[in-house]
Amino acid sequence: MPSSTKVASSLCLCALAYILSELVKPTFIEDYNFGYFIFVSMLVGVIVGWTSMGERVGFGLVPAINNGITGTFSMVASVIFIQSAN
């Protein structure tokens, strides 16, 4: 069921995935072909934000901070796994 919390968390993680992907790109060699690198990272951010972070909101400040850290770590770990498999 769509809700505003799921949409907001998925958009925030999508934006974070875009920013982190742009920060990682200069560490590769110059002629590296990234292909769908950024789009896959953003898609994973949307999925993790929708499923993981969107479900656990509204319980106070400390759980919100924990939810943000857990969601970010889950997104980064998933993106690293998917991109390394590619």
C-alpha cells in the first residue's frame, strides 16, 4: 500500500544513491564504461527505501536515526553486491 512515508524514504535513498554513485565514479580508471551504474544504484535505493525504511516510521527520534543508518547501510551493501556481480 503506497503511503507518503514510503515515497519520501524511497526518494531520499534514490537521491543518496545518485550522489554516492557520482562520488565513486572518479575513483575508477578514465576510460571505464559505467553503463547503467547510476540507474541500477538509484533503483536499488528506491527498492530499499520503499520496503525497508518506509515500513518503520513514526516511533520517535532514536528509532528514526537507527532506521536511516540501517537503510543506508542496506542500500550500500546491496548496491556493492549487485554492481560487483555485474
